[in-house]
Amino acid sequence: MRTLIVAPSWIGDAVLSHPLLVRLQEADPSGTIDVLGPPWALPVYRRMPQVAATHVLPFGHGDLKLGERRRFAKTLPAYDRAIVLPNSLKSALVPWHAGIPVRTGWRGEMRFGLLNDVRKLDEAALPLIVERYAALAQPAGEPFRRPLPNPRLEIDPAARHATLAKHGLDVSKPVAAFAPGAEYGPAKRWPARHFAKLAVELASSGHQVWLFGSAKDAEITDEVNRLSGSACRDLAGRTSLDEAIDLMSVASRVVTNDSGLMHIAAALGRPIVAIYGPTDPRHTPPHSELAKVLWLHIECAPCQQRECPLGHHDCMRGITPRMAWEPLRQMLPTRRTDELIL
């Protein structure tokens, strides 16, 4: 069977769709799985061995462009089924215009007719996004099969070596990776001064600290580096996503907000301290046995807002550097870890 996956727009959600692909391949080992998605998400899928080919969806976020979508759909190869992961109407248009016989997805934004295998979501039975995606690999009505495999991304050692050389980096000293940004909004960002405090302590114990993020995160990574006295190597906006994945794979430890890079680090099998505030780790946790989640779950959280509606950011500010250091200290194999005090 030839299957087309219509990918989500968020990088983290793209990572969380990997167990779906594993389940599809288990059910049909000789089948073909292709992915249609926005260009920024496709590097993630190219790290998944189940994916045969990727197609760039040439429309911006929010663009309906009915005629263009219809014409684009006619350029796609023939598929036996499509699995549409986003819940929007426009995400179901291309499979419908392409005449794909079976079009599967959760009930969403006025998609009756566009999808012909529409599932009704029981949120209590499937609380995790990773489960909701993977359930679409099973026939409708079948009990969900647990446990799920964790998402995994593959690394090409030769490409990683080339990326390290391109950016003038080496791994002669252990690397701690920080991801202080968050595409969703400032409410999800742990204070820069807290990241900086950890960076100083890690650098003093013989670690390199690399800052990751997109160009949109450059302001906060620059602030972290400035507050740390330039103790970090700031890579935000200086790497492609492919390169960031390669570089993050060498990190001995990762400290991150709830972000796409958090899910990438988890899928790379990196030990993680993941910091949550306005979002809910019971819904989108890092799927790794090596992840430690910090979440205060104060009265107003999770609010799921991009900016703190009360203006105090207590859900993030209240997580102190010491609270992050404790699990981090246990992860760090260095003779000085017991001496470091925050």
C-alpha cells in the first residue's frame, strides 16, 4: 500500500508522529510511506527510515489558495490512502483533490466529505498527541495498542562530522546543549538569567555550552550568552535544522523549554531537563526515559497562552536554577559536580 502522510506544521509534532510511521510499517512491511509537509518540518522526516520520499507543501501558514492546491494535488504520485494529521480544513484539501481513495483523520474543522475515514477522538482515552497520531494507523474502533515505541531520529556520522567541521566545533570537551527559545511564544521561555547561571556553572566544570534555536530565537540566545559572560557558543540562526539535529546529537546533556528542539533531543536519545510552565507535560511530554520534566503546575497553569495573561510568569520564573541543576548534576559525569553550588 502507498500511504501519504500530511504532516503537522510544528516541528515537535512532526517528531511525535514517528511512532505512527513505525506502526504503519509493522502492519505493511512492503508498503511505501511518503510525507507531505511544510519545508521547515521535512528535515525531521528525512531522519526517519520509514519515509521513502518527502513532498514540500508550497503554501504558507493560513493560505487557502483553493485553485493552487487543486493544481498542486494533480502533480502528486498515486496513493492508496492519506493520513491527515492536522485538524484543519485546508490540510485535507490536497488528498481530496488528488483523488486518494482512503483519506483518514480525526474529526476537525468542517472536513466532512474531504475525509472519508473520519475518526471521533476520545481525549480521555488518548491524552497524548503521540498516541492520537499513532492511533490513526489502526482500523477505526480497534482498541489502541500500548506500549508505543518512542520517537527516534537517525544520524549520519559522516554528515555530523561535516557539520562540526563547517562550524568549527569539536567534542574534545563534553557538550551541554541549551534551547532557550520557544516558537509558540514568550510564556514558554525560562528566564535568560536562569539559563545563564547554569551556563556559567557548566563552563566552570569543563563543559562547552552550545545555544540552539532559529533566527527568531537569536535575541534570547544573545541575552543568555551576554549574561553568562560569553560562556556559550551561540548557534541560533546560524544552522539549518538538519545541522542543528547533527550538532545536538553530540550533546551529553540538554536543557530546554517545551519546544520542537526538546522533542528532537528526546528522539536523539539525549538526557534532557525539560522546563514546562504554561503548557502541559501530560499532553506533549518528551518521550524518553532519559528526560526529567520540571513543572510547578501552579494554580493558573496550564493556561496554554503564548504570553502570560497575568503578567507575572510565575510558572517559569519559579523554577530556579538550583531546581534545574539537581537533575542535571546527576547526569553529569564530572568530578566537580558535587562542588558546584547555585
